[in-house]
Amino acid sequence: MSMAAKRESIALARATGLSPKTMYRLMVLKKNGCPELVHAAHEGLLAPKHSEIIAKALNHHDQRLFLANLPYMTPRQQHDALAAMRNHLKAQKGGEVSNG
């Protein structure tokens, strides 16, 4: 997180009563998420943490496909898909990839 983004998320978090991390996640979602993903997060269908992962890992077309399949996925399938996206992002950054 850049210093400017960090300052902005802290200021907005104070104004809204959210944590700075949640505010940063919402900023990432707004910047990288397709309108349908932003709407799903706004409606509470996805947690900000999960929305951030999807927004960072997938392009807009794939975000829409994920959302279209979401009602047909079991909670375990959702968890596994999000874990795979998170591990892919960590691998891109050169971070450690967890097996669990």
C-alpha cells in the first residue's frame, strides 16, 4: 500500500467508522472491480476481503463469470476458489504459498 493510499484509507476509515484495512480493500475493489462485483460487495454477497482478492486476481470478464457461478457453488467450492486466487496473487508477488 502506498503512503498516499494508506493516508487516504485512514482518513476515510475515521470518517466512516470502518477499519483502515477494510477501507483500503474497498478502495481496491472500486479501482479494480467490475461494476457487478462492486454491487455484489455493496449488497453484502461478498466480504470486502473476498471482493479484494477477486478484484486483484481476475479481469472484469472473469469476475463476471465468477459471480455468475457463485449461486451454484457450495461454501467449500467458494473457499477453495478464493484460496487458489489468493495463492496465485502471493506467487506473483514472490510470497510464500500456503497449502491450506
